[in-house]
Amino acid sequence: MEITMTAGSTTPARTYSLAVVPGDGIGPEVTGCALAVLGKAEELFGFATEREHIQAGAQHYVATGELFAGPIEESLRGKDAILFGSMGDPSVTPGILERGFILAMRQGFEQAVNLRPVRLYPGVKTPIADLSPERCDLVIVRENTEGAYVGRGSTVHAGTKNAVAIQESVNTRAGVERVIDYAFRLAASRRKKLTLCHKTNILVEAGRLWSDTMADVAKRYPEVETDYVHVDAMCFHLPISPERFDVVVTDNLFGDIITDLGAVIQGGLGVAASANLNLDGSAPSMFEAIHGSAPDIAGMGLANPAGAVLSLAMCLAHLGEPVAAHAVETAVVEVLGSMEGLAGAAMGGTTIEVGQRIVTALEAVAKGKTPLLAGQSIMEAMAAAKNK
Ligand code: IPM
Ligand code: MG
């Protein structure tokens, strides 16, 4: 089947404004690959992007003192979406860029949901013995603006033997409800199972708010089966029996931790993608690979661009280009399946070369020479959850 829609058209019907924030470390390399794939996708699927490259990250911060708030926030705000590389560098005290940029953006732009698929694609190597793709296809919906990530608390008697550190976790009914509602919508368009992951036996206050909200929202989605798993037990079940899960909804910090575990199961941090979704259109959503800036291998061509390109696919699904999104996902899977290893020299090519292979694979998909990835794509589920 030929799925090219308006190839050759000179005036694309659909144009999206995109901010590109390559950032630090391996961010610029993997973002470069994502943009090469985007360029090809535009040509093949008849849409266009107007892109603005935003200088941000360690160098920019050292030179200007600028983080998210201020001019950068203003130039990002009006965009349809943000493609983000990574941020963090040894030249800046750890935490400044993470909190002052990444968290400030997630919170400032109300990117309430951090969507992190954990799918073992066919042909991709996993460290979990005997795990097959049929058994590993779930999505973790991480709350993205609250919990311990609000960074509130206090220390008294700092630096003395009497020091007392209080770190608060903020959970609002509104914040918890919107992420749980999204998770239900996603589950309703997938295998109709939603698992709450928390630690309600110990974190009783937050746990009660999460459980009560889950029970209330469940009444609106009778077709979705619900389930509960403690976060420590999740670390046991996820690698051994991922088939237990369809959609998992969880708090910000638990989500941070279990999505790294999820990334390992699906082949490593290099292949894991994410979407930071603003649910009401009041500000742009942001798309980033899960891996960090990896300054030790920056500029060496050793980073796997798959996570960044799959994040681009999620961006396309969000913008309303689900066919292109599914094709990009398929192209990435084709290339990953042909690789000896998923990172470094074992990839059998540099970051840019792997990116070029994805571009070539995308052409084959669009021309119908490679069938679209079988099974339900997260891209379709995202589109369905958005339109509900
Ligand atoms: C992630 C990262 C971030 C987080 C850091 C870089 C602030 O680990 O996206 O998972 O903790 O959320
Ligand atoms: Mg993390």
C-alpha cells in the first residue's frame, strides 16, 4: 500500500510551528537525526514545520544566566510543540539546569502527563532473558508537575549534627485527577487495563488521595479494568511479567524511577522516548528522549538516536499526523532490528549514520516496501486519547 499522501505538493496543507531545543551533551547529535527524519517525513507525508532553534543549556546559562523563565519561555510559549534534546553538563552545578529548565518547563507549561511507552519492538535485544515483544507493550503515565518534584521543603540547622531536612511531596486533587483521567482515556483506547502504582501502605496521605481519585474516575470508564501495585513490587513485576500491564499511572518520583527500569527492559535508555503533554492546549507539549545528556560521549557519534526519533514520532502523533508518526516508528524499528547492539560502537555506525538509515527506512515505509509496524501503535492510542 502506498501511504504517501501529498508527496511533491509545494504548498503543504498543514504547517506546524516547532521549537527545537538541542541543549547539551549528546542532545544536539540526536536532535540533528530527529530533524533529518522530520525533513523526510514532511516531504513524504505532505505537511510542513516552521522551526525555531532555541539556544539553551549549559553554555548559554554560563554566558547569560538564562534558564527557562524569561525570553526563552516567551519564544517557546507560542509554538505548537517543542522538540527537546537533553540538558546538563559538568560545567554547571548539578540540579540548576534540571530544575531551572526541564522541571520549570514541565511545570510552567502544565505538561501534566509524562507519557513513556515501554514496548519491546520485534528484533530488538533486551537484557531480560526470554522476553518476547508480545509480552512487553505497556505505557507508563507519569504525573509530571507535582509530587516531590515541586522542590519544596526546608532544612534547619543545616550543616550541623542537628540538621533536619524536610522534603515535601505535593499532591493536589486536580493534578492527580487530570493525569488519572488521561491514563483512563489511554487505557480505553488500548487493552482496557489501568494499574495504579504507588506506595499507599506507607505514604498514606498521598496514597489515599491517589486511590480515592482513581476510584472516582474509574466510574466514568466502566469498560476499563483497574488494578493496584506497590512501587517496590512494580520493580519485581515489570522485568519479569510486563504482560501484566497495559497502562500504568503513577506519581512523579515513582514514575521517574520505574521508567528507567522500563527503558532497560525495552533495550536501553537509547531507545526510550517520552512525551510531556499539556492536556488543555494552554501551552505547548514537549518531546524528549529519556536518556540524559551523557557528556562523556558527547560529539563522538556513539549515542543511539532512536529515543529522540521515537519522541519525534510521538510529537507527530500529538500534532495530528498519526500516519507519519506510525511510519517513523516503523522506520526506527526496522533499523533497530538490524543492529548488533543498541549503543556505542556496537550500533555498527555513528549516530548520524544510524539517523540516515532511519531516513532511508522511512522512504521504504512510505513507498509501501516495508509494512507498517503490526499491533496497535502508541501513536494511535495517543491520538484517540487526545480526541476523546
Ligand atoms: C527524566 C529525568 C529528569 C527527571 C531529570 C533530568 C530532571 O531523569 O526525565 O526522567 O528527573 O524527571
Ligand atoms: Mg529519569
